[in-house]
Amino acid sequence: MSTTKSLQVAAAAAHEAPPRRLTGRLKVILAVLLVAQFMLAVDFSILNVALPAIGDDLGFLLADLQWIATAFALCAAGFTLFFGRIGDLIGRKRIFLGSLALLGAASLAGGLAPSPAVLIVARIAQGLATAAATPAGLALLTTSFPEGPLRQKALGLNGALMSAGFTAGAVLGGVLTDLLSWRWAFLINVPVALAVLLVAPAVIAESRPAARPKVDLPGALSVTLGLLGVVYGLTRAGEHGWSEPLALTGLLAGAVLLVVFYLVERRAAQPLVPVRVLRKRTVAWGNVLGLLAFVTETSLVYLLTLYMQKTLGFSALAAGLSFGVLGAGTVTGGMLAPKAIARTSTAAVLIGGGLLQAVFTAVLIFLGDTPTSMGLLLPATFLGGVGNMLVIVGFMVTATTGLPDHEQGLATGLASMSQQVGITMGTPIMSAIATATAGGMASAGAILHGVTAAIAVNAVLVLLGVLLAAAFLRTRRDPAHA
């Protein structure tokens, strides 16, 4: 090969080489996607504090008030995998922009809702928009940033803002409801969605396969209905107990449909989720760890809210503001995670983060019935939040590594499904444990006893994640360094 030709080949390779630092365009892409993901995370919790005010204003029956949260959770968790795969087929940018437009319109409708029916329809639309936008946004992020340090940094920031958004939603919902109106918990989404829609088309490139495969309709129906059944069953169990007939029916039907989904995918010519992907070690165990991470941390927020309001007598707003410390911990963990992964491995970060979270979750068992216990709660939630975010970023990196760009929507759809099902599962499980341990009594001491018992179970679940990471993700070459 001539010297001139060698130089041309080297120049072409250098031109095609992925960037090693964040360019100006990549910074704008990252900012747009992070703002959208933060907004989506806020929506999971922003209405929790506002529910009583909404019920009084619109005339919801007490038994129907829970559907404001349930309608959103059912759609957000149930349709995530389906929309994640659809984004692979027709283009993630198209799905992302369309779902944000739907979110903005649904938020406007919810903020102006004159009746319970309109509000529930708006929440269903918000849930569907979240189910589509979350995996599409994550897939755009993973395909915009090359595998390695840049992607790890982007996923770290994404994880930090996502977790911080969930915490901020509780605070923001209380502030907006107290100072303005519950309607602003919806309306605040409108300008944010509009800003993203104005900037995103110019900076985010479309990604779609060269050949468009057929949609696996039997697989799509079975997995969506299965997830809807599981989420509905979990929600009913959290409200009415695990022996409630509708809860058991939903859980059983959901489990059967998910088995049907697996059998369908084994035989489908163009499956929604190829079985080879489900059998991939990093995908399978990465998502199990992600599920545990979201089950434990989001349910801990519920348990500590119960503790601060029912045992210590804090107001909803004061309890919400206390979680600002947890939010700071998650942001810190998100900033540290990419550096820790670069210096060690994703498995080491999963194990180290899980141990940190487990230790500072277990410490909360020693909470007392006086406000002086906040001296224990605040540093423990900060450090536990750091550990939890190390696990979440490690899970995101593990679950999306080693798959080609045309399957990143599938990978992020699975990761988003783990996230949203984990958020939905955590509170009913820990609520049932706390209630059973408290013996159904509402005294401050009984509630404290129930909360600390549930916290102990929470810490054990975190340790289970550590053991799984050590057993299944350390024995072979680390995916982040493969």
C-alpha cells in the first residue's frame, strides 16, 4: 500500500472514529434528552401529595381517587416494552417527538380538566406518552454516544436526573399545590415539552433500520396485557391486601400471559423480543438488578414518608423537602458512577454501590420516635442514595452494552420496563409488610415498628442484588471493558 493511500485510510478512520469528548452538538443533545427524562420522572410522583386537593376540587369519590395514580402506572409500565420495540422499527426520533407532543397535550387537558373522567383520560394519555418517550429517549442517548466512557457519563447523568426527578416530583407537587393549585402539577409540563419539541428536531438524528420488519402482534399483545395484569394486581394488592380476589386474578393472569409471551417469542419469525436477547447474561441479570434497585429505593421513600408524617408528625411539605438530601445523594452517585466504572468495572460498581446502599438502608432500622432521629435519617438517605444511583447507572450500562444500535430501543425498552415495574412493585410490597407488622394499628409506635420491619426487608433485597451481581456479572469479562 502506498504512503498516500495509507494516509487516506488513516484520515478516513480518524474521521469515522467516535468522539472522545463531549462536542458542542453532543452537549445540546444530552441537555435535550436529560430535560425530557427529568420531566418524565417528575410525573411519576408529582401528583401524590396533590390527590386530596384534586378529589375535593373535582368531586372524586374516595374509592376512585387512586385511579389518578393507577391509570398512569398501568400505561407507563404496561406499554413500555411495546413502544420501545416500535421505536426500533419506525424510528426513535419520531416516537420521541410524537410522545412528547402527546404528553404536552395530555398535561394541558389534565390541568384544565373540569371533571374526573377528563382527568383520568389525561392521565392515561400521560402514561402512554411516558411509555413511549422513556425508552425512545434512552435509545437516542445510547445511540448518540459511543459505547464506553462517553455513554457511561451520559447514562450517569441520565440516571441521576431521573432519580432526582422522582424525588423532586414529591417536593414540587407539594409546593405547587400549596402555593398555586394542583392544576399546575399538570400545566408545568406544557412549556417544558414545548421547549424540547422546538430544539430536538434540529439536533437529534433519526435512527431506523434499513429494512422494516413486521410487528409481532401476538407477542405485543401478550406482553402488554401480561404487564398490565401484573401492575394492576400489584396496585390492588397495595390498596386492599394480597388476598384480595382482583389482586390475585390480575397477578395470576399477568404471569400466565408473560409465559405465553415467552413461548410466542420462541416460535415467531420476527419476534418483538428475540429470545437470544433475553438469554444474554448482561441483559437478563442487568435488568433483574435494575428491578431490585427501583423496588428498594422508591419504596424506601414511601416508608420514610409514612415515618415522618405518622410517627414524627411532619407535614407533607416538610417530609417532601427532607428528601432533597436523598436527591443530592442520587445526583452525587450519578456523577461518580461513570468515573468509578472507568477505573474499575460495571460489576465492581454494582457490588460496591449495592453494599453502600444496603449498609445505609440497614442503619435506618435504628430510627426512633423523636425528631432527633433526623440526624440519622438525613446522612443515611444521602449515602444510600449515592449507592443506589451507582447501582442504577451500573444496571443501565450493563443492560444496554453489547447490543447493536438497531436493537437499542429493545434494550432500553427492557430497562425502562424494569424501572417502571420496579417503581410500581416497591410500594405495595413494603406497604403490606409494614401494615402486617404494625398489626393494623395506627399508633405512632406501631407504625414505627412496621416501617422498621419493612426497612429490614428492603436492606435484604439490596443485599440479594449484590449477591446476584457477584455471582453472575463478575465471573466473565466485564461488558464495559469488553
